[in-house]
Amino acid sequence: MSGEEAAAPQQPDQTEERTDDPTGEPLSGVPKSSEISPPAEEPAEALEAHPGEALDAPVEDEFTYRALVLTGYGGYDKVKVQVKRGKPHPKSGEVLVRVKACGLNFADLLGRQGLYELLPAPPVTPGMECSGVIEALGEEVTGRQVGDRVLVLGRHSLWQEVVAVPASQTFLMPESMSFEEAAAMPINYLTAYMMLFEMANLRAGQSILVHMAAGGVGIAVTQLCQTLEGVTVFGTASASKHETISQGGVTHPIDYRTRDYAEEIRKISPTGLDVVLDPLGGSDTHKAFSLLKPMGTLIVFGAANCVTGQKKNLLAMAKTWYNQFTINTLRLMHVNKAVCGFHLGYLEDDELITKTMNVLLELYVQGKIKPRIDSTYHFEQVGDAMRRMHERNNIGKVILLPEPKMEKEGENSEEKASPESGETKAKGEEEEVKKGETDQEEVKREEN
Ligand SMILES: NC(=O)c1ccc[n+]([C@@H]2O[C@H](COP(=O)([O-])OP(=O)(O)OC[C@H]3O[C@@H](n4cnc5c(N)ncnc54)[C@H](OP(=O)(O)O)[C@@H]3O)[C@@H](O)[C@H]2O)c1
């Protein structure tokens, strides 16, 4: 198992100067927690959130901004909108970014349940990627200007309206890229690219299995496979998503919920596969290994089988742990297979991350990759956004918007809480919007 279930370290009080990341594992290309400026000079205060008023205060000290805060481990209600006071100040080498969109990742679901060790203990603002506009520069910043549109990669703390981050962790957005697309890029596409081309060395004509093929990483993997000739992509996903992922490049979509995907793959490819990407863990890693051809590569990069719903499931965690795949090196040698692990959060290579991010942005400009946005939700609807992933409804990336939801009926607020593509307006979408409103009311009650 990934070790994701280990107890998370406590986040330092925001009034104290932060030391190094409590895990002692700086994420390369990503600010260490000490490098993300404390978002406020004063302790973050949970003030009543009045949408639209948060940023109007004329005096810097009275400046307030909305942030999502994980207040404890558990269900959706543990993530709340809070209003923090005091403008984040960019230190030397940092820029202040007005955030327009944030990415929601599977790791954020794990974090809410206390299963993601790189997220400090609550209270903490999660968020590992966002996009926005540079609003101010700290000293000694070169290559960035006020007004630049950037995407940002971080360890946590990016789900807020304004954030001070090292300039080196920002990347200029191509002109044609939307803020939603920019927020969807960093984690999913870096992970996909590095697994395919740095670890597995995928080549034209090879075959690959990607699980969660309709998710953020799954779609990034599928698009990147199309940059080579003749790669056969096997992808598992819920049946309702098969048409979309086929159009996106999955050669053989498989419904893992009603069929044994390993049997289905063997029927089509009896000799096995060149590459298997395993984000599931437990017994699925055994299947993954058995599906490899000689000279094939398995990359383990997640333990999604630990998660079965909103609340932590100890039984599922124990089962995943118990069924964990192990192999001794002698046997590995005899079967001519490679087993690798990948975790972007533990990768300490700034140069590689920067280089890869620039390659990805170039691929975007060339029209070879394009993040698929499943849906966008305002901060106060974060519970609905997380529910969409937990209930396995997303096709592509779920995005969070710091901008408050418009309260007047008839304005475009409801569109923002629905699948953006508009191709398939989710059933019960209006119900979801209403649930979001309820969540926000609860937050207000508790904050008052
Ligand atoms: N190691 C790394 O550096 C790294 C980086 C990013 C992501 N990851 C891993 O990659 C995987 C995908 O992440 P993502 O952010 O792109 O998420 P995602 O794929 O968008 O996640 C949601 C989708 O996954 C599928 N799914 C399968 N098992 C699930 C479960 N137990 N609970 C909920 N959904 C499940 C569902 O679709 P279907 O039912 O249609 O399959 C669901 O719609 C995760 O395991 C994540 O931890 C690892």
C-alpha cells in the first residue's frame, strides 16, 4: 500500500513561522510547505462568508479572502469555506496569484479522510494545483510580470482566492488555454507523462492498460498515448463512460464493474500487455503483474481500493493492505518483468518537473493534449464536487472556483455547478446545486 493511511502531521499554527514540510519530503518542482507563504499575517479567522464582499476592504490589513479549509477528518462537511483576514505577502522570489480555478484530485478525497500523509493535519487548506493571474511580485522575481496568467503546482494550500507562491512553481499559460484547463493540467498530466515516458518508456505499437480511464489521470494517459503511433489502450471505466473514452482514444473500454477485466484483456491479447498502470492496489496489483508480457512494466501509483465512499473504510483498507503485491528479486529476474512505483508528491527533481511541464504546455499548444473538464463547482459546493468523484460520475477533471456562487436565480450560477461540456447534463444536477447551498448554510451557521 502507498502508506497514504499513515497519520498526517499537524499543520503549524499560521501565526508561527513555518519550518520545513513536516514529512521532511520536499516535493520537487513544488513549493515545500515552508515555501508557500502563510496566507495571512494574523491567524486565519472564520468570519461569516458574504459572497462578493470578501475582497472589497480598502486597507491591506482588513483584506479578506475566501479559502477552503479541511477542519477535521471525515465526510464532505469537514471541508468548509472560511474567510481569512490579512493579505498574503509575496516574499523574495514569490508572486501573489489571484486564483481563478483549482483542480480537485483523488488525493484530496484521501486527504479528507486522513489518508494522505503529505497533507498536514487539520485545520489546513488543501489544494495542489490552481490557475490565476499574478497580482504582485516579491523581490528578485524574474521572468514573471503582474498580469501574467499562470498555472501553479503546490503541495497544499492552493484552494484560496489569493495565494503567495514561489515564482518557480508557476508556469505561463498559453493564450488559448482557459483557467479551468490550466488548473486541470499539472497533477494529472505530469503523472501521466512521467509514468509513460520516463518510467515505462512507452513506444509506438505497444499495448497498455489504464484503470480509471475516464478520470483525470486516465484521460491524460490516453491522450499522451495518441502522441505515438499505434498504441493499443485498454481502459477500465464504468459502462456509461465507454462511448466518451472510445472517442478519446481508448481502443478497448472494459466495464470492470460487471466483468473480470483481466479475462477480457486475455481474450483480446493472449500474450499480455507491455505496460500496466495500477492506481488501485491490493488484488488488482496481482492481476496487473499477471497481465504483463515478458519485458513488460507495471507501475503502481495509487491505492484507490482503500476508498469506498465518503467516510474512511477500515475494512477496505485492511483488505487492500492484506492483498498487497510482493515479489522477490530472484523471481522478478526469472519472469523478465519490471515493477515500478510512482508518486509525484515524493519526486524531488525540480528540473525534471519544470522540463516536463514545459513539454506538456507545448503539446497543448500543438493541439495534441487538452484537459477534459467534467464539471465546475464553486467553493461552497466543494462537497458536491467531491461527491461527484466518490460516486464515480466524473468523466475528466472536476474543478473548483473560488468566485462565490451567484445568489440570484436565473444567473449562470447553476451552469457553473454542472458538467461544463453540456453534452450530458447530469441527472439530479439541480438537486446537487441545492445540496451545495445547504452545505454553505451549515458553514455559515458554524462560523457565526
Ligand atoms: N502517484 C501519483 O503521483 C498520483 C498522482 C495523481 C493521481 N494518482 C492516482 O491516480 C488515480 C486517479 O486519480 P484522479 O485524480 O485522476 O481521479 P479520477 O480518476 O478522476 O477519480 C475518479 C474516478 O475513478 C474511478 N474509480 C475507481 N475506483 C474508485 C474508487 N474507489 N472511488 C472513487 N472512484 C473510483 C471512477 O470512475 P470509473 O468507475 O468510471 O472508473 C471515478 O469516476 C487515483 O488512484 C490517484 O490516487 C496518483
